[in-house]
Amino acid sequence: MRVSAVSTPSSRPRMFYQRLSFEETFYGWLFILPAVLGLLLFSLGPVVISLILSFTKYDIISPPKWVGLVNYMKLPTDELWRKSVTVTLKYSVLSIPLSLIVAYAIAMLMSQDVKGISAYRTMWYLPSLVPSVASAALWRWGLNPEFGPINYPLKVMGLPAPGWLTDPKWIVPSLVIIHLWGLGNSALIFLAALKGVPDVLYEAAEVDGASAWHKFRHITIPMTSAVIFFQLIMGIIGSFQVFAAAYVLYGSAAASSSAGPQNAALFYVLYLYRNAFGYFRNGYACAMAWVLFVVIMILTWILFRSQEAWVYYEEEGTV
């Protein structure tokens, strides 16, 4: 006797939910397909290709020629590469701590409840909206050693007027000043963190007789340390990738062999750009890019390993 399969009432909901789950998965992948294709074709694809090209001699015109580790071995012997590393490190050492301190100080000022504070916050934030190229062009005029609005009053008063963009000693500090001018985003993030500190902690500290410094040291800093950690990571990444300001001020000629007096503005990414699009040493430029990537990854990993010692997360309740 042949028995036919009959759908029981208990199996129907299971079949319904399986069909619904399949449809949800199918349409979910269908909707994210453009983003996935964009990631693969325009992000991960070029990354993989650049890694392969870093082991080749490639000038865009001719087919890539495999040379192994030659590009990486050539880097330490390249005087301009060493100069670019020195300039970038000097900028990073000045820029990263100053950016954190200045942005945090601005956020502290903007967190005060005074009349017209909204207008002050807007004024501090507006410079961050100016594009990097326009900002560099504006500061090229402002820091002009002859007729710039910064040096001209100093000369009138008989004070020494630095050669901001012409003296090798002042070029990196000048670019740090340009960077500090656009700290609106960082200050806004710090402001949000400061506003998120519970008032009851300050009230309890006042009851215990804590001074303003002790409240800042033992409440404000720990409670905003996670944001400081984030800003530190972003500051390191940004300082190692300076390009727009240096390019506008000194590197607009891609094939130029210098970046300011004594190559004082030869930042790492600017030299990478010149190798790729000025000298057409694209394999060498890819090797430079991967060295930069590895260095940033190592520094980021070290910071993440160190956060257990000084970063406070309220959910965990530990520092």
C-alpha cells in the first residue's frame, strides 16, 4: 500500500518560516549587493592590486615586471624617503599632543553655560567646514612673511617676524598652526563627551571638598578618556597622512624635486604622490604605501593594547 506524504498542521508553520527566512536572506543580500560590489571593486580590489604592484617595477606605460623585495629594500637607501619620514615624524610629535590639548581646551570653554555660548560654538566650528585646499590657500596669504596679516603687525611694532613658510625651521610649525585652525570637529566630539559626564559626580566631589583641579583630574579626564583614546587614534592616522596643505603650499608641481627650502615640507604622502604621479614609479609608491599602512597598524595595535591601563569605560566600570 502506497502512503503519500501529507503536510501536517505542525509542519506548516515551520515551512512558512523557512520560506520567509530564505526570502529575507535573498532580499537582504540583493539590497546590499551594490555596497558589497563597491567595496570589492573600489576598495579591497585596489588594495590587493597595490600589494601585488609593490613587488613589481611598474610605470603605468609598461607592463609590471616582478622584482620581489627590491622596492622595500630600496626605501632605507633613499635619502628623500628618509627625509619624508623625518618631516612626518616631526609634524606628528608637534601636532598630535597640541591637537588633543587645544581641542580639549576649546571644548571645556564651549561647555560653559554663559550667554551667547551657541554663537561662540558656531564660530569655533566654522573653520572646520573650510576645505583643506581653500584653508591652505588662505593661510599661504596669512603667513606670507612680507605682507601677511600675521607678520605685518609684528614688523610695524619692530618685533621679529618669522619666515613662516620660507624658513625651514618654521615650515612644520606653520603647518601645525594650519591644522590647529580647523579643530572644530575634534572640539565638538570632546564637547559631547564633556556634556555626557554625570553632574552627580561633580556634586559628590564638591561635598567631599574636592577642588576644581581634583574634579578635572579624577572625574572629567577618566570619564572622557574613551573619547581621548579615539581622538588619539584618529590624530595619529591623520598626522601620518598629511597631504593637502603641503601639496597646495609646496607640491603643486608633481615632478618638482623639492618641497620648500631644504625639503622641509616633504611629507611622506607627498613624496609617495610624487613617486606615483610625478616620477611614475608606481611599484615603489605602492611599497611606500604598504610600509605606511603597516606602521599605522602597529601603532594602533599598541594603543589598543595600552587602553586597559588608562581608558575608562563606564559599562565595564574599570580603568
